[in-house]
Amino acid sequence: MRLVVFADDPDWHCRRLVAACKRLGAEVVVTSLRRCRFRLGAGGSGIEIPGFGGAPPDIAVVRNIPSGSFEQVTFRLSLLHALRELGISVVNDARAIERCVDKSMTSFLLHKAGIPTPPTLVAEDTDAAASWRAMQQADVIAKPLFGAQGRGLKRIAPGDALPDPGDAAMSGVLYLQRYVGRASEWRDFRVFVVGDTAIAAMMRRGNSWVTNVARGGRCERVAAEGRLAELAIAAARAVGAGYCGVDLIEDERNGIAVLEVNSMPAWHGLQGVAEVDIADAIARHALGR
């Protein structure tokens, strides 16, 4: 099979994934979506990907989508949509990526599926946000709608002012979640789902309530089973992800809750404590499709 890995930088994750695909007999090309294009009106598939000539690949695996202007990102997602329209297996496809990049849609789909998630409000209306915030009687977390690795998070105590939606991190939209974590000894969970299986899980312990590995969180292996696995698999199905990292936390009121789903997850920290080869699992899933 001919497989393309879309990555802007052949980092550790990309190299592991390429090696795993090649071990399974695939021909692999790594390229950026920046270098791909539509060419229409001259026959062929209509999409040109470096390294494949006029014929598209059999499979595409998306490691990242380069940042850019609204138009650039829309175009890059359109290329992924088009590959799916051609019947090419895309892991993860554009729809799953769009659902996960936009935290408001992720939260809505979790809610729709009946998956426990902290009380959340997403709005541009500051009066509505202030009214909802007053009802929580607890700290709330303000998050950038588009963001990852714990960047731009703000914890707001009762009585403190909410961020201005015009702040650069907020970009005009307030995404607010009631804080459900601990007062100390902070921890949460990351479960890695491939297909319909939770293949690995870890507990992240932080020096603060932000436990991301990129922010100094320490990883400890936990069993990918039970309620953690059940909720993670349900969350992956809700967003339509073929593989993803699901973040969960212990809610003292309601048990375990899902915080976020990452459709282009890093797994360097998790691989350090996992028994399974995560890149190999992703490669087998992609090629099996």
C-alpha cells in the first residue's frame, strides 16, 4: 500500500510512525499539507500530493495541520475532505479533526452522547457568561477555543473577573468550564484510543492544576481498562476519531469526567510508561482500514 503521512516536521512521533508503517510493508511518503494542491480540469483525481504523481495514495495519516490564516487552514482541511470523497482512508479525517480542534464542538458531542464532562458554557455574550459563572459557586477554567498542551488556561476564583473575550488568547469567544479537580496533589488521566480499543493509559501528576506533560507533568502508567477505558472509547466514537488521546479527570461530585479529545495527539510521554508500541498500533489500524 502507498501511504502518506501529513506532517510539517518529521519529529519523533512522525519518525516512529513511518518506521512502523514500513515494517508492515507500506511505501511511505512524508509531506506537508502546505505542498499539496488541487489541480482541476485536466483529468486525474484533482489532488496532487508530492511523491505520488497524478495518482493519490491509498491511505493518509495526519500528524498535524500547519497553522496559518483562516483561508490556509480551511484549504488544508478541504484537501483532507477531498481525499475522503475519493474513497481514500484518512486517519484522522477532516471532520474528526475539526470536531476536536474546536473545544466547543467536542464538549457538545460529549454532552450529546451522554458522556460525563464538566459543566461548560461557550459564548460571545459576556453577560450570559457572567450569569453562568455566578451559578457555579466554584472556580472556573477559561480556555482558548483552539489550543493544546495547557497553553492559555486561566483559573478564575469566585468573585474574580472573567477574561475579556477580546484578549488574544480568547479570540472573541469565552470557553468556560467548572473546575472539578483537586485542591492539591493534582492529577488527571490520558487514555490513548486506537480503533475501538484503549491501548494505553497514564496518570499525569502536576506541580499545579495544569498537569500537561509539556508543562512539567509526570507520567505514571495505569491500566487502560474499566471506567477510564469505557469513557475514552465512547469519547473517541462521539467525535469520530480513528485514534486519539482522551483527557479525563476525577470529578468529586460525579466520578470520572472527560475533559478533551485530541485528534492529533503526542504520545512521547505516554510511550515512556506504556507496554504497547503506540506507533505500531496506529500503523496497524491505518493499514487495516
